Amino acid sequence: MLDFDINGEITTNIGDIVTDFSVYRIDDIPTYQGSLSGKQINIGEILSNPSLNYCNLNLDVNGQDFSLANLKTKFSGVINQISYNGIFIPKY
């Protein structure tokens, strides 16, 4: 696996994402870190929960490995706004 960076905007049918992300190897273990910002992400569709609708978020991600058996990933961030049953709930 080669080291690489992902910087850009991704537009999908479940929302828009802006990313600044790096993947590299430490002692032959895939390691990654970066940030993700999401706008109007359809979290209900992702989680198969129709009560949840859209959210806006900012996340920092740091982790190692991609296999479920060895996955070590930390997410930290803020959900700026979320919609539950069609009612937007702002961050406070």
C-alpha cells in the first residue's frame, strides 16, 4: 500500500463531505488521520433509522488498520445540527 492524501469535496445522494485525510504505514500497519466535515448528511439512511434525518458535523479521525479484528479508530468532533422526525435540533 502506498501513502496517500485525500483532500477534496465529495457530493453524494446522502450528503456532502469535505475531507482532508492522510493514509500511511507505521511498522507495516495502515495508519490514518484527518478531518471530515459533512453537510446535510442523511444519517437516518446510513443507520437505517427513519426517525433520524439530516445532520451537519465536523469530525477528526485517527486510527490504525482496516480489518475489524485489529481496528483501532478514534472519532472526535461535533454534530452541529441534527434532524429528528423532521425537527432540526441545533447544537447548544
